[in-house]
Amino acid sequence: MESRKIIDRLHRAQSRLTDSSAFFAIGLWQLLGRSGRHGPQEWERYVDEWLARGPREFFWVPDQIPAGLKEGRVDFPSFMVCDRKENNRVHLRVWPGPKGWKSPAMVLLHSLFSASDVGYAHWASVLNRLGWTAVFYDLPYHFRRRPKGTWSGELVFGGNLIRSAEAIRQAVSETRMVTRMLRQAGAPQVGLWGMSLGGWVSALTLCHEPGLACAWLVQPIPDVATAIWDSEGGWVLRRQMEQRGLDRARAERLLPLVCPSYTQPKIQPSKILIVGGGHDFISPPEKLKSLAEAWGGAHYREVSQGHIGYQAMPSAWRWGRELMPDLFDAQEL
């Protein structure tokens, strides 16, 4: 028992050092201020408009869904346009399953500041071997959507709350569209597997897109206000927003639209897995446990790491298969 406590303390210290170092470096990028800026009046107008219009319009998806899915890299114009042309195209990487477009499909959504899809390509191959199509979706301002002169993901959270909210809106709406493209192509089931920022987007998608088969949410952001104001990782964002007259109370007005804890998923709790990190200060485990309970008893599991680590994804895969065996063919890896 004593040795376990010592190991846990070591894991906690290691996790804190890893997360603090990583988010300090991210903060240095955010200091560049390349996401643009606005004052409290612009933010109030933005929030008032969207709270009045509601979530159905905020996460709108057009009736006409594009076709043209194919193996490999796919891109097409986004129906949501911003001031950065690189971000105005949707980019996917597709690995069809053994039954082609008739295979069930999993959409993979990456973390904030993700710089490579190599790890996700591994999980795509694992999904293929179990009979599933895998689709990797580039979140706004990441990878091929990164505006020239910026880092991957830098503009998602850079002190410009309106741009951040629009990025989340765009991500959820486009993810909904991708799931519909897969169903339109013939996929009998479509699921979501998201990490951190991708888990947040997946959680919101679950609450607005009916008919999904499952969702594995790996350290999703349950409450963005907590991530900014109550964690070391938000040190630059706090400073930038407070300098512009944007305090926590003002920012929290939009939470009913952009936080999954304010609404309910459109699938059964038994088909939702939430994985937390025991030492995570960005997505605190107590917040994720509360989310699982609020969602009617969704599965919650925990790994001994901070927000940044290598246990959560493989653990999510193992737990997902154990908890939802009916989703997969009886094949050996």
C-alpha cells in the first residue's frame, strides 16, 4: 500500500512537470497574438446573437452533403468560411475497411496543437483489421488547415474568444457532416474517437447528431472556463483576455452552447466511454466523472497520467472493446 502511494506521488510529480512544461511552451506561442483580438463589446454582441439563435443554428449542417469519399487524402470546401483561406477547406485522411464503404466507420479527432497524424494512422490500421473504416479529420487551424506563418492549432486558443468559439462551432458542424457523408456512402454504423480538443468536439457532436454508434472520449475538455482560469495551462489566455476587459463571467456566458455538460447525448450511456487522467489539471478527473454521471451513467475509466501522456489512447482502445464488444467482429489483432 505504501509503495503504491509513493508510485502515485511520483506519477503526479512527473505529470505536473510534463504538463507544466508543455503548456508553458504553448503559452509562449500564444504570446505572439496572431489569432487577432476584440474587445468586450464585440464579444457581448456575439454571445447575445448566438444565445438567441440557439444550438440548432450554432451547430448547423447543410441539407446537401458532399460526396466523393475515397481512400487516402480528401479535401473539399467548408460550408463555414472564416478570414483564413487555409482553414476554409475540410481535410480528411481515409482508410476504408475490408468491406469498403459498407464497413462501419470511426472518425478520429486529434488533440490541440497536434503536429502529426502518425499515431492515428496506427489506430486506423487497428480499426481496419477489426473490420472498420477509419477517418482522420483535421480540426480547424491544424495540419493542412494551418495558416501560413502559424503553428498547428495556434489560432484555436490565442486570446480571441470569438475565433475560438467559431473554431469549435466549425469543428462540431463539420464532424456532423463527415458522419453523414459516411452514412450516405453506406456505413451501417459511425462512431467517434476523440482526444482532448477532439474529445471535446466529439462530446458536443454526440449531443447534436443523432444515430451515432459509440463515442470514446479521451480526456475531453468538459469545461473550457476551468481549463483557462483554474489551470496553469491558461496563464497567457487569462492575461490576454483580462487586458482586454474580458473576465471569466463574460466568457462563461457562452458555456451553454460550447460545453457538453449543459446538454445530453443522443445515444445510450452504455455506448459512451470517457477516459480521464488522474493527474490532469486541464480536464480534471472529478469534472469528467461528473459528466459521466450527468449523462446517465456513461462509462468512466482513469489512467495515471496528466493531460499529456501515452497511456490514455491504448487504454481507451482496450476498454472500448471490452465494454462494447458487439461493435467489433470476433477477430484477433
